Amino acid sequence: MRHFEFPPDVLTAIEHDRFHHADPHVQRRMEALWLTVDENLREMHAAIKLHLDGLLGDHLPIPKPSSIARQIDVELPAA
């Protein structure tokens, strides 16, 4: 997987264009894509939390975090 870094001014322009594109069709597609990504992140978070809760319930160790793309934080209940 390739990693790309953008300077702050480019990120600001991308953030602005995500909500203010001149073509309404492009704007709708960008919003739909953002909603899809946001929903997928919520579902991944819930799946990981369910898995970790199961490990804790079975008194199994939590594996060390690893990722090839992105890590997310999961809040665990007190043991």
C-alpha cells in the first residue's frame, strides 16, 4: 500500500472542495462517498469492539494492534 502525504494548504483545499464543488452532480457523489466511508468506519469499529469484548469475556489476551492501512481506537470496558 502506498502512503501519500499532502501539505496543509492542499488538505484545506480538499476539505473545502468536498463541501463546495461547483458541479452539483460531483458534489452529490462526493457526499455519498463520504457517507459510505463514514458508515464503514462505524461498522469496523463495532466489529472490532465485539471481537475484543469476546476475547475479554473468554479471558483471552488482546493481540497487539497491527495494520497495513489504518488503526482505530476502541474503548474497552473495565476488566
